[in-house]
Amino acid sequence: MSGLVKPHGGGDLKPLLLTGDALTEASQKAQSLPKITLSSREVGDLIMLGTGGFTPLEGFMNKNDWHSVCHHMKLANGIFWPIPITLSTSKAKAELLKPGQEVALYDGATDELMGILKLEEKYSIDKKVECLEIFRTCDEAHPGVKMVMEQGDINLAGQVQVLSQGHFPATYGDQYMTPAQTRTAFKERGWTKVTAFQTRNPLHRSHEYLVKCAIEVSDGVLVHSLLGNLKPGDIPAEVRSNAISTLIDKYFVNNTVIQAGYPLDMRYAGPREALLHAVFRQNYGCAFLIVGRDHAGVGDYYGAFDAHEIFDQLPEDALEIKAMKFDWTFYCKKCGGMASMKTCPHDAEDRLLLSGSKLRKLLSEDQPVPENFSRPEVLAILSQYYQSIEQEDRVEVKLVGASAQ
């Protein structure tokens, strides 16, 4: 790992995924243990614990950690952490479990055995407190709030052994990479200062511009796509990955970009989620995280640059990774290319503001996409996807804020 940023917490990566004989023995033992089913969000969190993506965590948080993370953005031991990583179940199931007991963890959707939890603590939380602290709202129209309010009433804390990475390696092949794998890939390329670009969308021209700006000032960029669940109307990971690969092949210099994916669901927690994105990108070996407009936002719950401001509020030693902040970016007709509020002197009527939600809305409604919004090869892939969806099955995309302009 020489030359790359250290994993979060200053130590080594802590992957909790078992292999070999240890995996075989744990899988056999799990058959006789009490069973707890996981939500999709919890499955993604468990896999990230397994890969070391959530280093230095060793399991699901206890109440002291939950409280400290919600209110102070740090674990009870003082290490920075911005969002609770918790496991919940019903009161009825929790009553059957005792601290010190081991519990088998299964994917609630596929019934696949995913891990084993050594139960340390059972506790209840005030879900509204968590929502207000993490999402800044208790409005259940917010997808992250809805997720928290629907989870079980009792949290289960303890160290975990992870037994599976789910479907992600088989589904995404070489594009699904663990922190150890990305660090190896960076080292093989001679990269030491790597920038991460977070995305849940295919890349339009504004995204392309941000990535190319980052290439100018770092050794390379990790285009890091979310592979877990999204909200209805977002573009599936397989389609997105294909579009990104095509863009990289056609419009980027060879060996300047790596595309990879990670297994989390979106929480849509805006500024707090931007911080979580930074934490695990540091574990993946990145020194910088691109933070643009409305990072990890949804609707109009957050200001356009709230994620910029939250990085400014962190103690100096909270993270080794740093935010690479970008202002509004757009195509300017008078400039004749991509620009930002810092570089373009022209008026609003000369600017084509770009957003993933606007692109999804145009494509889902079979409307023409303005020239210079996205590369034609990318549009061809996305258009083919939307043409495969029957009109009655398409989700209405609503625009808010600047995306509606």
C-alpha cells in the first residue's frame, strides 16, 4: 500500500470475509444457529464489512456508537464516522436472543447465508432522532427516512464474520472490486494520488468534465458506481456500467480511469452520505473525492452545496482523504465547451445546465436530448434501455431546484 492513503483509522484494512476452511466451518455452524433476515441495505453494509470497505468497523454498531455517530459524527472511541451502520429486527425475534449468543444472518430477498453475528447488545433507538440527524428530515417521502422508519424496532450489535459477497462478483465480474483489489490496481499502474468519482448515474458531459479535471491534477480516477438498490426511476447498474465503459473507451486516454462498483444501497443522506463516501473511498485507496452539486441528495431536502460545507466543518484529523470541490458545471454555447461558474462569464441563457435527473426525465418521456448534454454513444445505450420499458411501467421523474430549469 506504499504511497497510497492509509485505510481509515490509520491502521490496516480489516476485511471480515472468511475464506477456505474457516468459511467452511462457519457455514456449517450457521445451520444450527438462530436466523435473522437482513434488508437490502443491511446486506450491502455486511458485504462492505466483509471486504474491508468499512474499516475500522468490525461489526454492527452498539448503542453508544449509534448515539455518538448520530450526534457527533464519531464512534464512541473517537474515530470519525458519519452514518450509523446498524442491524435491526423485530421485538419478537429479539426477545429470543441473548447477548453472547451467535446468530446466522440471511439475505431477506434470496435466503442466502451471508454471515454470523456474535450478539453483544440489543437496544432500541428513537428513529426520528436518527432521521433528523442523518437526513435532516422525518418526512417519509424521503427514501432514506422511509428506510429507517420501516426497519425493525430493536437493533442488534456485535462483531460479524462475513460468509458471502452475494451476487455482486458473479453479476459484475472484474468491475466489482474490493478495497484490496483497487489498491493493487493503483499500485500496478504506479498511481499514488487517486481521485474517486461517486456515481449512481451514467456519466453525462458535466460528469465527464469533472473526471477529466481530476485527471489533470491526480494520477488517475476511480469511477466508482453504486451497485446496490436505488429509488424507482433510477437507471439500473448494468445499463449504467455499460454506458460508463463506452464513454471511457471512446473519450478518455487509456490508463487514466478505472471503473469499479461497490455493493451499497443509496441512503440519499446528502452531506452525511458524502462523508460516508469519503470514508470508504479512503479505504479503497483514494486521496480525493469529487464533490459536486447536490452530492447524494434527493428532491429538495438539501442545498446544492451543503456537502461542500460539511467537509469544511470537519476536524483536520477526521479524514486523510480530501474533498475535491466543484461549482456548477455546464455546457456554455459562447465558451464553446464545458465550463463552471468559476470559469464562464456568460449569462444563463447561454448555459446548458446538466443533471442526471433531467436526462432521465427526457429519455423516459421520449423527448429529444439537447446537443452537448451527453455523448451520442451513451445516449444510444440509454435510449435502448428506455425503449425496452413499456410506457405504463416507466416511473415519472420529477425535477426540483435547478434541475427543473
